[in-house]
Amino acid sequence: MKWEGNRQSDNVEDRRGDGAPMLGGRSIGIGTIVVALIGGWVLGINPLTLLGVLSGGGSVVQAPAPAHDTMAQFVSTVLADTEDVWGPIFQQGGGTYREPRLVLFRGAVPTACGTGQAAMGPFYCPGDQKVYIDLSFYDQLKNQLGAPGDFAQAYVIAHEVGHHVQHLLGISGQVEQMRGRVSQVAYNRLSVKLELQADCLAGVWAHHADQQRQILEQGDIEEAMNAAAKIGDDALQRAQTGQVVPDSFTHGTSVQRQRWFRTGLQSGSVQACDTFSAASL
């Protein structure tokens, strides 16, 4: 994947550092952090919001990725590329694209959706419109799941940004409203459609990014298709337990994930990603 030298996003928060968090350029005492955590638990408010209030306002300090931190530079560049694709697409549809933020963390991180864990893999939180990733996931993707390659890594980010697009379009909110109103099996099926649509939207990004900036190199598409196959529900269940339980699927099979990524890649059309109306997945 051709990415070196391309624009990096300003919407990256690096929370991997040790020591006291910094808000508005000032350090925060441990007592303030404890108060924010307790207040957040009692009031149901994101502790990071309370920290901002308790420290006199301000936001988490941003810093560009260090020159030697190639992986942080890579994800920042991919995020910028998704911004350059989705901004014009929303504009053409008469809307405005609100860019998500991407948070780099290690181990665990507070989010508006609860505590995020590295073991969860990369995820999107609609509550704060942020994508979260512990970069050690890429080692797991390569060494444990057998999905190496920089475009496989880019596909992961583009998939999570796809969830942000779904949030902006109101799609994920409609699915969430069905939680508790339908059976768990029925809700799982809705979740599969949501995830496959995000795969398709990742393909839409790749289509336009390559048309505009020629980012794809030989073997890149194969890397993404291999990653999609390795993280299919059937593949993961078979590897973990030796059994496949379709009613418990939440992301789709390997074949389905490949099919919908390819649909977005070939069409470049958001409309082509309507998994909810598709006769078959």
C-alpha cells in the first residue's frame, strides 16, 4: 500500500503514554482522577468529561506521532485518507461528514461506551464518535490470525470508520433500538448485517482512495480478502472451539465478509452496501 508521505490526520489521540494524563496542557492529580471516576460511575457521565470540568476545561492534548513510530504514522495516514474519501461523498449527498477521532491506547481505555480492552480488538464507540485501537492488535492479526500486510491493517481501520459512517447515517442507531425488542438470535442477525455493511463501506473507501491517489499495490486486495476470511465468525469459532454455531454469529462468515468488501471495492457505491435489503448475504 502506498501511504508514505501522504497527509496525516489531526484527529488522532495518543493515550499510550505513562504518567498522569494531561488536559489543557496541565497535569492532573491522582485525587482529581479518583473524583472523576467516582463521579462518572455515580452520575453515568464519561469520566473524561468530568476531568475536563474539574481541571478547568480543555481537551486531551494531541501530539503528532513521533518520527520513529511508523505504525502510529501509518494509522494516522489511513485515517486521513478515509477523511478525504468520506468528506466528498457526504457532500455529494447533500450532507456534512463529521470526522471521527482515532484513539491509540495500551491495555485498557475509558470511553463513552464503557472501558475498552485491548482483548476486544479495534472498536468504534458511537457515544463519543471515536475509533479505538491498541496497536498490538496488528501483531495478533499477523502472527495469530495469519493476516499480515499493511493493507490488511488499513482494512481494519476502514471497517471501524465504516461504523462511524453508519452512525452518522442513523443506521447503527436503528439497529441498537432493536436490542431487547427481538430475540438474541434475531438481534445477532441484525448485527451481522451491520458488520457486513461496514466491510462493504471499507471497500467503498478503498475504491475511491485508489481512484484518487492510487494507493493500491500488487497483493493489497489479497491481503484484505485474507484478513476478512481470517476474522469471519465461522473461522474464529472453528479455530477456538472446533465448532461453528451460526445463530451466535455477530459479524458474518468469512465468505460473507469477503463478498461484501469486494462489493464496496468494485462498486464504490454506498447504495450497493445495503445489506439490510439484500436477498442474501
